[in-house]
Amino acid sequence: MVGVNVVMVKNFQYIAQVLCLSLIMMHGSTFALESSVQLHSVDQDKSYGFSLSIGDEFFKQKAFNWQVSYNRLENVASSDLDETSDVWDKAGFDFAIQTIDLSLGYRYYPKSYDKFISSLMVEFQLGAAVNLSEHKLVFRPDFDRDDIYFANQGDINPVLSLSLQKSFTKNSAMHIGVKHYPSYSDFGSISTIFIGFNYRFGRQIGY
């Protein structure tokens, strides 16, 4: 058990180091960061979650940006459990999923003389989600059955999102959107609807 904990700590440290290095490299020539918090409603009855993220533009290009986010979804069930056992499927096993998502985004700003339309922005993001924890069913030693793994720590799964943002000032905005994991390890497809708040801080150019 101690050895497993040591491996988990080392994996967390490695992920943290990679993220810090990525942020330093990408943010070396930037002037501001955009922070965001989101609340998620998942496409399962009892499931919900939240995200915390930071991001910025690529090379001062307003239309292109990167984002790093921490995401946690509660009470997520495996969509493939019914293929293993109908009894287990009805037992209501669920898990808390935690990921670090690394995404690249494209932003479209409508051009209009109408103030409301000009305050809108549509964003499409594509990225990879790194699983931070292990999810499995563990059986008694005297039970003739191997443990069932739904996701392993370090699993990388694709993620994409589409959102609509409404700016209130040059620093603050609200947004709504959908986020989709097409195939999250053995959990299958997971989708969420989210609402969030953006705040940009730091010295800015071109706003």
C-alpha cells in the first residue's frame, strides 16, 4: 500500500511539473491571464461537477488561445457496467472523476454595430484530459474475480467544448456551453452543460 502511495505522489508531482513548465513556456511573452470557474450538469441523473481554469492568447492573437483546467465530476457511473453484470449495473456504483485538461481554442467575435451582438464571442476548444485518479471495483481475496478497472491514473482522453460568451466589461464575462468526452476510458461517453464566469487580469494590450 505504501508503494502505491509513493507512485501516486510521484505521478502527481510529474503532472504538476509538466503543467508548470508548459505555463512558463506559453506565458513568457504574455501580459495577462484569463481565469474561469464553471459549474457542470452532467448527462447522468445524480452527476454534477465544476472546473477551474486559466488561459491566455497565443502570440497576442485574439482568436487563438490555450487553457489549462482542473475538473471534478461527482457521482459518475460507467456506461459499460451492464455488459459485465446486470446486478452491478443496478447497484448504482459511481465515482468521482478528476482531470487536468489541456486545450487549444479558437474564438469567433461577431462584427456588428449592435452593442449586444458585438459583446458576444463563440469559442471552440479541443484538447486532452489527463485522469488524476484510479477507478476500479476491488473484490475479496476469496472471490474468484479480477479487479475491474474503469480508468487508470494517467489515462489520456480527448475532450472538446463549445461555448457562447457575453462580455460585460473588457475584464469580465459570463459564458454557457457544452463539454464532451467522446470516450472517457471505460466510462464511455460523458457530456456536460456548463455555466461559468471569466475574469481577465494583468496588463493588457489591444483591448
